[in-house]
Amino acid sequence: MKVGLQMKANLENVTNLKADGMDFRWYMKFQCSNCQEVSTAFQYITLAETTDLKGGRGSANLVSKCKLCSRENSVAIIPESLTSYNADDSNRFKTIVSFECRGMTPVEYSPRVGFVCQGAESSSKFEVDLGENEWVDYDEQSKESVGIYEFESKFVNLK
């Protein structure tokens, strides 16, 4: 099953918000498709880490055994699905990454450090921490405040 992570935020004087690098960590809680158990802690998934699946069925970025039913489940990031959230997308849900899920699905996302964006009217670059679901700074080049507010996320099933 393919699942997309959608985000929605109000961007103030910034654009091109995206995950930075192969080691960016997507923190999520997962639900086992077999027994419906939901993980209590956030687990992260990153493109930089891959694990081979049992039986030579390829590889995934996260392989996890369900604590309740002991089923081995996996999730892989679809690299070509990674995209940025731009000023034109402000206040609308947009899929920013997709996952190939086998045996478990993500049910909650926790944004944290590792995002980057740039000034909408300047070449300024910013490192963004969305751990509080918002971020503010000042763009020295354009002499205006910049920020990301009202961050929301949801998961959608993709075809």
C-alpha cells in the first residue's frame, strides 16, 4: 500500500520548504495492519538507512516487528516522491513524501528538525525546526520577518 504524508501550513515570506538530505528523519507512529496495535513511541525512517527484507523480497528503510503479534512489517520511502512545500501551496494540504507500506501504516507524524526553506523575496536560506508546529526568524536580506505557522499533517492512501 502506498501512503502519502500531506502537510498544510501558513508560510510567511518563505518558500521551498523541504526535508534536507538523505539523513532527514521522518518521525511517525505506526499501526500494525494485522492486529491493529498502534506503536506508543515515535519511530523514525530515513533514506540513509536500509535493511534487507527476509526471503530476498528487497529492502526497506524501516523494518519493525509488531510488539503484540510479532509480525515483521516494513516501510520504504519512495525517493522520487519527495517534494517541497511552496508559497503557492500555503494553507492547502499537499503530499510532500510517499511511503510503500507492508504490514503497517503510519497514523501520526511528528515534525522536527531538518527542514530547510528560502526567502520568498530573497536568496536567504533557513534551517527550520518544526518541533513546535511553527517556526519564526528574520530575513536580513529582505528586512522582513519570516515564519511557518499552523502546521498540520495527515496521511492519505495513494493508488
